Amino acid sequence: MNLIQIPQYRLPRRQFLQMSGLSGMSFLLGGCALSVFEGVVGKAVEPLNQSVEALLLNPQKPVPEFPKSAIEPNGLIVNTYGITPKIDPKMFRLIIDGEVNNPLSLSLNDIQQMPLTSMTIRHVCVEGWAAIVQWGGIRLRDLVALAQPKANVGYIYFKSADGYYESWDIASALHPQTLMAYQKNSQPLSIDNGAPLRLASPIKLGYKQSKWVTQITLVSQLQRFKGYWEDQGYEWFAGL
């Protein structure tokens, strides 16, 4: 199979700010790693916190990585909230759709033919633990580039084989260390850790990093349902 060519994905600054939602006026509020919003006041403040946290994110600046010697092989705790799905890697397809000019249906082999990016980062869980892990996969920004998003795209949704769902702002999705990973510590990703494909990024808390991702949808507006845990009160941006 021929290597899939990934187009250069460089947005003019004005368009990037429009897509990432950073072009509007924001208020100075403290960003939180996790907040459970209760009542009318909390719900009113949430969009303002999201705007400020987005401003604090440098969408192009890499997070410092760790040496391979720092990897904690057994440090990543596997959390499951339902039945672990059974996915045949040979039958797997990643659908990329929504407000794009080039919808995609990619096999795992298609994805593995693309340039591999590896990173050794700290995975931080909202439960209070963390682990240094090496992830390997394809940059999400490269997949987005292949799908050719429309100029008004501002958010990205992820659907998983177990019914889990998540949404991110486009700036976080385009961060150079946000991966769709199929390797962990230089080995094929296990089903417990999200195989065939999972999100991995040093700029988001663990519950934002969906496992068993089967569909990526790009949209201009954040929908009513934001994410499995967010719809139960967890903070949406969940940046680090």
C-alpha cells in the first residue's frame, strides 16, 4: 500500500484564532483542572472558565517530555466504566466526518502507514494519580488535515466503541502532541488501554483521552451533550 501523503496543515493566524475560539473577549477567571458545577451560578461561570483556559493554552508550544528511562511500565491504571468492547483490528475503521470537505474511512493499516510520532509524557488522572507513559501514533492534526475541515470548525467530537463520547476544542486537537495512539511503551496498544486507537495528550486530563475511538466528527458549535463525564458535572476543558 502506498504511503498516505499528509498535506501541510498551516492555518493563517486569523483563521486559527477563529477556529479555536480564541478571537473573542474573555474574562480573567482562574482555570481549574476539575470543577463539579452545581446550580445556576456554576453553570453560568463554566463558559467563562472555558474561554480563559483556552487563552492559557499555547496551541503550538510542545509540553516538555521525559526521557525513556522515566517510563513507568505499570504506572497506568486501567479504568473501565462498562464492558470492554471486542474490536477486530482487521475490520476496524476510523470515520472522520462532520463539517469537512473530505470525509474519511480509514483502516488501522491506513493509519499505521502514516508517519509515526512518539512522545513520553505524564498521563494525569482526575482521581489523583499520574504515570509517565510513552505513546506512539499519528498526530490528530494530520488526520484533521486529510479531512480538510471547513473554516468555521471550532470543536471535535470523539465516539468510542463502548459508547463513551467526548468533545474537545479545535486548538487542543491541533496541538502537536495530541495523538491518536496505537502504541504504548513501544508495544502495540492493548485492548484494555484502548486498542486499536485512543486519544493521548499531555494537555488534557485522563477522562478526556478517549479509548477505542471509532469516529471523529468536526463541528462548528458545541452540542448539548459534551462528554460522558462532563454531562454528569465534570469540567469540560480539563486542561493541564
